[in-house]
Amino acid sequence: MIYLASKADFPIFASRNNFSFAAVDPILSGALMNENFIHHYRSSFKNLNQREKESLLVLADSWEIEAGEIVLEAGYLSHQLYIIVEGSVAMTCNDSEITSLGVGDIFGESAFVNGEGELFSFVTEEETVLLTIDFSFIAKLARLSSYFAGRFGTSISECLSRKLEIFEAKLC
């Protein structure tokens, strides 16, 4: 067993090969029971090892948001990474929907990758539950491990590249 320190008062215990957590925040606990969430989460961060994936979840806060709410607006410099636990979020550009993101998908990574404002706007399509991870927590993990920094950077750069490919295909 690996003991992962938490920023909350929840002790987290995880085995190396799966997401088996005890005494976790109820929203995170529900996400960890959702196979669709786990599959997409693992593929979004495929370059990270199991402990790094678990550490990111430990740092997350949950946010429940109503349908039709703007989560991020194009041009805004976000300081958080967002992971969809329940619901869906439309990725838009100039009020035109580019794609719909669902359970396990991440967004907000362009600010981290580029250090500039968000490229797209993100609006909830239905009641949605998000996990948010502050970039400062990610930066602390990166300072602790240059290997993590490289693998994390690669993972979110790949996510951003996929969004840009979808956007480019939509334009053609």
C-alpha cells in the first residue's frame, strides 16, 4: 500500500494497480467508482505513473455547476486544471461549439502549457461536477520530481494538441 498525503483531512490509501481509496471526499469517491471516468482519466494522463495519477486526484477540489454556466472564457488566464466527473462541457470558439467534452476529459490545460489566456471557452451543457486542481499544486509536484514535470507536461500537451486538431478539423 502507498500512503498519499492529502491537502484535506481525508487519509488516502491506494494500491499500485488500481484506484482503491478509503475515506475519500464523496464526489471523488463516486468518480473512482465510475469506470468511464477512470478510463478517460488514465488515458488523459497516460504518461504519468500510478502514484502521480493518484497524487493529482488527492489535490483536487470538487465543484458542482449548473447547466449553461461558463466555466472558462477564451482569453482568461486560468490557474486551474479541470476534470469532468459528471455531465458535459461544450468547448466553443466565438459562440460556435467545437466539441463536447464528457466524463474523464480535462480542460484548462492551455494556460498551463502556453502561460497565456485560454484558447477556447468552456460552458456546461448540463448539471456538471468537476474536479479542479490548482496549478500551484502541480508546480509543487513538478519541483519534487523533474520526471513528473516532464511526463505531466507531455500529457497535457497531448490533450491540448487533440483539442487543436478537433478545432482545425471543424474549420475545414
